[in-house]
Amino acid sequence: MSQRIWSKLGSEKDAYFIVDSEGTEQACGGLHATLRDVAQFAEMMRNDGFFNGYPIVPEAVIDAIRKGGRRDLLAASNRAIARPGYSYRNQWWITHNRFNAYEANGLYGQRIHIAPLAEMVIVQFSAYPGHSDEKAKVFSHAFEAIANHLI
């Protein structure tokens, strides 16, 4: 990640992952980075994998994420209450809304929200306890309202 992405974004600080006793990175979370550096990453994702005119992530990877997964599978799960109409793919929640928004969520209120058609990126760092689908629903509505205001 450092060589292929972080260094190419011109990140100000090193990012790091939580690792287990064997030194293996935690796959489903545990990335620590500054707000500014995460915002640059999100902006690169919004711009089809390009940052400052340079390709960093192949556009096909970004397209696959934005396409999303099977909405019917998510609709049948207990996560559908907070995310109606969403799908999940490659660690991203896909809204399928009119802004083609997608987001990555972490524990304790960490969130990257990208709405390409509103030309909007929001990075949220927070410290509320645990994980809450209800809070995710509130923030999704707030982010969509902001995007509506921008258009």
C-alpha cells in the first residue's frame, strides 16, 4: 500500500495497519491515517483512480467497486434496515443513489463517503462507541442532503 498508493498520493504521514502476533495486517479494518491523507485517497477514488493527473489505481478497479454487489443479498440481511437499496463490494458500501455514492465505514464513526456525480468527498473521523447501523443511516441521509445542496 505504501509503494503503490500512499507514496503516489504525496501523503504527509505514514499510515499503518493493526497487525496480529504474526505481523499480518488485519484485513477488515485497522488502518490508521490522517484526515488529510484519507481525504486525498478518497479524492483519488472519486477521480477514477487518478490523483493530480497521475494514475494510481486502475480505473477498472474503481468501476468494479462502483458497480456494487448483489442488492438482493444485502436486502435479505440484518444490515438492510440501515442501508435500504445498498449493496456491498470489495469493502465498500454502494448506495446506488443518483450521485453514484459509495462509502467505506470503520468502527467508532470513521467514514469515507464519495459521491462522484456531486463532485463530493466527505471524510469523517469520530469517536462514538461501537458500531451502529442507526448512526450509519443518519449520516447517509446527511451526506445525501449535502450532495443535493451542491447540485
